[in-house]
Amino acid sequence: MAEKQEQRVEPPKLYQVVMLNDDYTPMEFVVLVLQEHFLHDIDTATQIMLKIHHEGRGICGVYSKDVAATKVELVQAAAKRAGHPLQCTLEAA
Ligand code: TYC
């Protein structure tokens, strides 16, 4: 019988999607983005939006690198389409 080989698999690195405050994007739009792209319920989405509004930035969610990068792209595209300057970025968690 072959000797059992020890396998070490590193856990995947996680990335947080961070949303930034600005003076122009409507609060309702940010709450919708948090619901539609990050699957928060309306109360949580509202709390996160208000935290960003008051503190300048906030975490929308934590994902693998590919998923986080795709979310950033989709949110930027939705904001651009709607004519809002909303920005979000990806950071190692
Ligand atoms: N500061 C914006 C306003 O007063 C609302 C806002 C919240 C914008 C969060 C962006 O990521 C943001 N309309």
C-alpha cells in the first residue's frame, strides 16, 4: 500500500470589497447596490450605507479574489451607467 502523503492546502486568500463615500451618489442607489450585488437585506444595507456616509468607507463583503474583483467591476459599471461617481475597491482581508 502506498504511503499516505500529507497534503497541505493553503486556505484561499480573502479580499474585502470596500465602498467609498462621495457627495453625489444618492443614498438609495447605494442601498440598492448593497442589496443587489452583496445580498444584504434592506436594514443591513441601510446600516452599511450610513456607516460609509459617516466614516468615509465601509466593507460590503468578503470574497475570494476573483469574486471580489468581479463585484468591483459590476458595481463600477452600474454606477457609471446610472451617472453616479460611486467608487469601490478591493483589499486583502
Ligand atoms: N454621501 C452620499 C450622499 O449624501 C451617500 C453615499 C453613501 C454615497 C455611501 C456613497 O458609498 C457611498 N448622498
